[in-house]
Amino acid sequence: MSDRPESEIATADALTLLLHNQHALAAAIEEVTKWLSENGVGSVATNAMVAMETLDTNAKALTDAIMRLRQS
């Protein structure tokens, strides 16, 4: 059994679920972006790419936070 408080475990678990959701959203945006690019809506595709970059940046921060919680 872990010596970590239950709140840390619950927080890490919740962040993990959020991270999984974030990956799913990124995959969906990527599919829409591909479709937009292929159908001549490049400006909208560019905006979608910016959104994906934000998701990637935040995913890295979430991963770091999860790792810190799980290792403490």
C-alpha cells in the first residue's frame, strides 16, 4: 500500500483521465484539420493546427504534473 495521501492518488488519476481526453480531442481536431486542408479551407485548418499546438503544450504540462504526483 502506498504512503501517499489518497488525495494525491485521486488527483493523479483525475489528471490522467483529463490527459486521455486531451489526446482524444487532439486526434479529432487532427482529423478535421486534414479534411479542411483537403477541401480547400486552409485558413480554418491553420486555426485548428494552432489549437492542436495548445493541446500538445498542455498535455506536456499535465504529464509532468501527473509524474510529480505519482513519484511523490
